[in-house]
Amino acid sequence: GLVTVVYRTRDSGETWTPGQVIKRGRPADFHSASDGVAWGGGPFYVTRDAGQTWGAVTPSEDFSASLGSFQFVSPLVGWALTTNEALDPSLYKTTDGGATWMLLIP
């Protein structure tokens, strides 16, 4: 299955250090050099140390079958775009780091 691993460099790309593996992970969205969020198929995973460690955040909405994309602009604020079987889009916003999501566009 898919996994996400973020590699970090501190010497302009000469050497790389892998971080913690996120099973069932999808690409991560970093909004700074150290702060990022990845989707794990159920929970979101949050890092504050450039992907070396990740903590799970369970969202208030079940995005497991519908998440199309997501983007965080800060450690707390982000948006998620979902689609249903008819491909109708919905837009959600979080202001608490991915735990609580508010439907903006049904």
C-alpha cells in the first residue's frame, strides 16, 4: 500500500534523513520548513519537526471515501475538497489543525 515518508536535508541536499513512515499516507502539505500535514486515509497526521515524527488528528468528518485534496496555510487553518459518487464537490475549513471541520460549500 501507499506510505508517506518525508526526507530532510540540512546540507543543501548532500545527505538525506528519512522521517517516520505514515501507512496509507498520501502526499503531505507543508506550510513551513518544519510544519506539515499528511492524510493517512482516516486521520490527518501533523508534524512540527519536518516529518521526523507525526501525531494523528482524527477529523470530525469522515473523509475516508471522499477526500480529493487538502491544503493548510498555517498549523491551524486548512481546507479540504471532497467529492461524492456523483462527483459533486464540497469544501470544508478547519481552524484547529484538522480536528474540527466546517462545511462551507455543500
